[in-house]
Amino acid sequence: MKKSNEKGFLLAEAIVVGVFVLSLFTFLFVNVVPLVGRYESEEKYDDIESVYNANLIRTMIMEDDNLASVIKLGSKPYLKYSPSALCNALKKKNYCTALLGESFLNVKNVYVTWYRTSNIKNSAKTSADFDRASRDYIDSIDGFTQPAGTTYAKFHRLIIYYNDGRFANVEIKVSE
């Protein structure tokens, strides 16, 4: 039996394969690009070193006798401390100055906020206390849920902004 015309079949096959390959690339692009963006933000947001350093600051604050005055928010959504202002509020000023200074952690600002981050997210949009990098980081923070068996009043968040553009946040327990 003689095949008379196979050109139509070849064209249809090429179109089907082309559509399949195009849809595969589209699927990969749609799913990979957000992952790359998330990876790039993770380089400066909550990397291991930044969180470890934030924990050092948290420990320093919790061991100080003036803990209650440093994190007393009242009705405010957040408190902003420069390194010198935070160190002046603590009793161990020399240790604090050395820890937060340019030669060690190089901290730009320390924010104390409620455990739930919705209030600081709203404030960051309008307040002059936040530059663009701070706003972007605060917007990226999850809306933390209540720790099991506790009340929100016992926990706050420390948000640390380093001079090199990195950020980290850790929880801090206010009272027993």
C-alpha cells in the first residue's frame, strides 16, 4: 500500500510537540521564578548568622534588670531603639555598646513589638521610623500564632536591623 501524503501529519505532530514544550517551559517559569525570589530575600532575611546574633541581643536584654522598661509597649504598636538608646536603657551599658557596635554585630536599629505582627505591619506602612528596607522586611514576616499554652501578653518580638542590610527577628519572653 502506498502512502500518498504524510506532510499534514508531520505538521500536526510538530504543533503538538511545540505546544507541549511551550507549556512545559511556562509551567517551569511560573513555579521557579518565585522560588528564586524567595531565595534572594532569604539571603538578607533571617539567615542563620543574623538570627544567632539576634538571639545574643535577646539574651543580653533578658538578663538585664531593666527588662520591663526596655520592652514596655503600653498601647504602642512598637518601640524603636538605636543601639545607643537601647544601651542607655540597660544597666550593662559597656557590654551592650560593645555587642551592638560596629566592631561586632553592627546593629542599625532594634524594634520591639507585640508577638502578633499585624500592628507593626500597619504602622510600618505610614510611620517615618521605617525606611524602605525595614518596610519590606516587616511586610515579609509571618503573622505568628500564639505559642501553645501561653498568652500573647507574655511574648514580644525583637526585630533587628543590621547596618549591612540584613534582618532577623526573635521572640522575647516578658514575664513568667
